[in-house]
Amino acid sequence: MSRVVILGAGVAGHTAAAFARKWLETIKAREDVEVVGIASRTPERVEELRRDFGLAAATVYPGWEAAAKRGGARIVTSTYNE
């Protein structure tokens, strides 16, 4: 099972939010991938994604730096547009 951390939950109505949702749709469709964390500066968006995609066990990180240090993922995908 591959472990993935999503970097960026986006702000509602912005491109990064749409990217995060699309990535999660793709990842959740696979049986060999597990989302283990979401890093974002917008905690309300993370909670929305966790609820909508059944990711209660995914760790929430306050930013990409914390996820990189403690995420334990083999795959990282970024929705940041910077």
C-alpha cells in the first residue's frame, strides 16, 4: 500500500481547492493507495475534505514543512499553484 500526503486543501472557489478534490477522487478510486495526511493552512478546508472523502484517519498538518518532516508518505502531491 502506497502512502500519500496531499499538500494544500485550497480555499473554496480557488483552483487549488478544485485540484485537491480531483486528486482525492483519483486516489480514493485506487485500492493500493492510502491518504495518510493533508497539509494546509486552512483547517476548515481540510476538515471538509476529510469528511467528504472518508479520511478521518488522515493526519492534519499545518503546512507542508510539518508534513515533510512527519508525514511518513512515499508519495506527495501538491495542489499549490506557487
